[in-house]
Amino acid sequence: MSPRGNKAAMNFKTVAQVDVPQGRNGKHKQIVTQILSDLDQLPVGVALKVPLAELEESKENVRSALNRAIHKGDRNVATASDAEFLYVWNESQ
């Protein structure tokens, strides 16, 4: 008798592993990707000025997501904010 002959019924559907989405695309991915892309193009001594009114999420949530991406990419970035803008810049090593 085959070892597969008396298996219990599957509880979940299956999918080929190549069709499984890889990575996590969180709700902050687009803004964080845009900020990081712009940071790559910034000269030393210049900060990005991101309007808070254009953010879909709160400043704190975007800042947290940005912080996670910065640490994952081993970057040296600083942020500040006021009532209208989130400022982001590359810190010198």
C-alpha cells in the first residue's frame, strides 16, 4: 500500500510556490519608496520637504515605515517635522 493512500482530506487550497507573492507591500510602500528614491539623488546639506497634507497616513505612521526601511537598508537618514511638512535628509557618515 502506498504511504499516500490513507491521507486526511486537505483543509486548505494549494498554490504553486512560484505563484506565491514574495515580500510585503504595506500601505506605506509607495511614499517610502518615493522618499528613498529622492534621497538617493540629494546632495549633502539638502532635505526633502514632504507635505503632510498629501500623506494618506499619519505623519507618525509614515515616519515609522520610513524608519524601518532606513534600518533595513542600513542608511543614515534624519527626519524632522513641523505643522505642514515632514523633512527628510541624508546624514553625513
